[in-house]
Amino acid sequence: MAKPPLSMKPTGWFQVAWSDEIAVGDVRTMKYFGQEMIAWRAESGALTVMNAYCEHLGAHLGYGGTVHGEVLQCPFHGWQWNQQGRNVCIPYEDRPNRGRRITTYPVIERNESVYIWHDTENREPFFDAPDVFAGFADGSTAADYYPQQRLFRQGLEMHPQYVLENGVDFAHFKYVHNTPIVPVFTRHDFDDPVSYVDFTITFEGDDGQRIEDVNSGVEAINGGLGIAVTKSWGMIDNRTISAITPVDESTSDVRFMVYIGRPAGEVRDPARAAAKAGEFGAEVIRQFSQDIHIWAHQRYSDPPALAGSELQGFTAIREWAKRFYPDGRGGSAAELAAHTR
Ligand code: FES
Ligand SMILES: [Fe+2]
């Protein structure tokens, strides 16, 4: 790919796993932000995500490390590390090494996902990860929806910002997703780290209709660059979560989740209704895959050749995005080159 001039070490919440992939006692290896990491779940259910190497002599804790109650034991010499990354036991000494600490990451489990807070400056989280139900404050819960359907694509040559830019890119819907008419944005709120985008959209009818007459749409909440959640209205009731996490300097993992709403009231044929929901979910995932096909081969265009009607939205989102980059600019290649000289 064309490596983007944007940092692959942005600040924010990023998905590193699904909760059900890490049972009690499991130790899972992963690589994100250029770091070897592990996630392990203690007896109590508490989940820890930390850098993978033991501070003693550098064993990789993901290869043979074992969970003992609330601590993780290194396979090499049996040193034990707690959920804050502190050494709590050297089995052949009277006291632990209180000085050394393995870097741990703030973790939250939400909507069946594991999110970590990543920040090169080690600041505390300064915004919350969005919740695909509570975020829309409409009283909905997972119980109102069929089970989550998922897409996982690993190591794609793309940057998280590409996905967020979809949130202002009205023109792509017609060409990538074959909507009959171009959607119209009704809200762009890029003041805070958590931003909001609403638009009117339809997948029905022909190109003779007017967008003013369309009675369906999508509301999106972007929690930084890593997580976006959406709610639809006026169409098949669905919620989605897209989560893009940088792996190294040129690739990202992409996770996409969709929930299809359960019908209200009595369902005559539950098996059939569930099968239908499965089909709808697959269709939503297929549409997201159409985007991935573009993103995974895209080159970040800066400055882009924007049409007049695109200027405001793209300017707003790119300005908003800068706050998440370590250099505070996420700016043009020329700017970055000047910065690193
Ligand atoms: S390397 Fe982990 S205990 Fe020695
Ligand atoms: Fe899209």
C-alpha cells in the first residue's frame, strides 16, 4: 500500500479481541501498535492486557505463561505478575522485585468486545468508548437484538481514519453501496473526541425519488478513530460496530459487528425469523466488505481534490482527527517530513 502520512500510533480506545475469545485462565497473544501483547483472564474474571515480555529475563508470557488465581506466572523462572503489571512473587526469594513493572493497558469490555486505551504519552483515558446500545439513550439493550454477527479481517494495509472518513463521504454510498440516490447528512458534530454523524439514506426505490421524501437513516457515534457505532431507523432495525486497530506501521485489523433487531410481540415462526435476521446481518456485513475493498488499497490523499460540496465535511473530520495523533497534526506528508527533519 501507499503508507499513509498519518501516524499508526493514534490515541484512543481500540479493539484487540472479543471477550468470548479469552476464557478464565486463558492467555492470548496479540500484536498491536507494533507491540507484542498478551491478554489473560484471572479466576475472578478480570481481564488484563499487557506487554508480552517478562521484565526478569524477557520470556514471552504468551508462550507458556499460566494464570494462578489473580496473577500470571512466567514459564521461565516462575516469577508472578499481577493485574497492574507488578511483580508480586519471586519463588526463590523472600520478596518480589517492586521496581519493575510490565506496561499494562486500561481495558474495558463492552458489547462483547475487548477495548484497550492506547496513548504513546500514557495519559489517562480522556473519553469513553461508545456503547452500541446505551450510546443512543433509547433504552435498548442486547436483549432486543439477535446475537451479534461478526467480520474479522487481519493485517489489511489501511489506516483507521479511512473508515471514519466514510462518515462524511456522502458520494461513495451510491457507487460503493449502490444506493439509488446520494444520502444527505443531517448532523456533523466534531467538537469533542466522541463525534456524531447522522444521515438520511435509503437502499430502496429508484433514482427518481427525492432525498427529502426518504424516511430512513443512520446515526453514528465515533469514539475517537478506533470505534464507531451506528443505529439505523426507518429500515431493518440494525446496530453496527466497526473497530479498526493498527497492528504495525502499515497494517490494521478490522472487526465489524452487526446486531439485527428482534421483532416486537409474538413471533409465529422463531426459527424462520432468526434465519431472516441472519440473512440481513450477512447483507450488512457484505456492504461493509465493499468499503474494505476500497480502503485496503487506497492511498491517503492529502490535500485531496474535493468537490465543493465535500469541503466542509472532510475539513471538519480531518481537523477533528488531528487531536488523536502523537504529533498533534496528522497533517500532510510535507508537514510530517518537516517535523522529522
Ligand atoms: S524471564 Fe520470566 S521469570 Fe525469568
Ligand atoms: Fe461505506
